[in-house]
Amino acid sequence: MISISNLSKYMILLILVFSIFLLHPLKNTQLSFAQNNQAIVITVANSSFVPLTNTDANQVKVNVEYMVEDESIENQRINAVMKIYAPNGTLVRTTSVPGGFAPENNGGVEALKTTFQDKSIQSVLANITFIDLARKIPISNVITVNLDLEEAPTTGISLAGNTSSIDN
């Protein structure tokens, strides 16, 4: 039979063991946030989701403006990844910069674009992040862009003569 004094010792031991397991993940999470400084900060410069006129497809294009925060990244090639999601959350397409790119010291703009055949999709969500060239470690914040399909430009005849105009 276990005495009351032994029971209290077991309870203290049990509480210590559980507190170690419960607090340990919090300590590691805080440490990983502290070590995850963004080497590059990205924002959307401009974006579009348009039907292509020369093929039966739609194209998403996002120009991403970036600022280099960590100078050690300036001499490395990096990549950018854009994931396109349908309104129901289905991943439609993933694209990146072929061969990566070398970020400019004072920042710049990187263009990401992708084309897909599903003409039924009228809006998309694009998630973009900059990553290392091996495509394993994120080195920027993630930006999200919601885009609605724009109308295709049409060519019409002007009343002033035979010049064509673009109607939006």
C-alpha cells in the first residue's frame, strides 16, 4: 500500500514530468521564431488574372517587390514560389522562377506567372514566398493575393475611321 507521503512524492514527480513535456514545445517554438528572421521582405507590386487571347487558358501574373534585409543573402541565388488555389481551396498550380535569381542589393521586382487550362475558375488565391534555391527554407514572409478573372479585351472598329480600339 502507498502511504500519503509517497503519494505526494509521486504526484510532484508526475507534475514535473508533465510540465517538462508541456513547456518544452513552447520553448522550441519561441526559439524557432527568434531564429526565423526574414532575410527578404516581399510585397505585391501589381497583379492580374486574365484570359489569354492566343490560347484557351487563363494566366495569373504577380509582380513581387522585395527588399533585402539580410546582406548575406545578396550573393546567393534564391527562388520564389507561387501557389495558385481555386476558391474551394484546391491547389491548381505551383510555379517558381526557373533556375532562381540573384536578389539585387537594394531590392527589386520579380515577376511570377503561370497559365492553366481550367476556364471555369473565375477567381483564385495566390500565395507567394521567397525560398532558398534548394526550395526547402523560406527566407521571406508569405504574401496572399485574391484575384478575380478580368474580362478579355475586345477589338472594335472606331466610328472615326478604320482604327481599332481596345474596350475593357
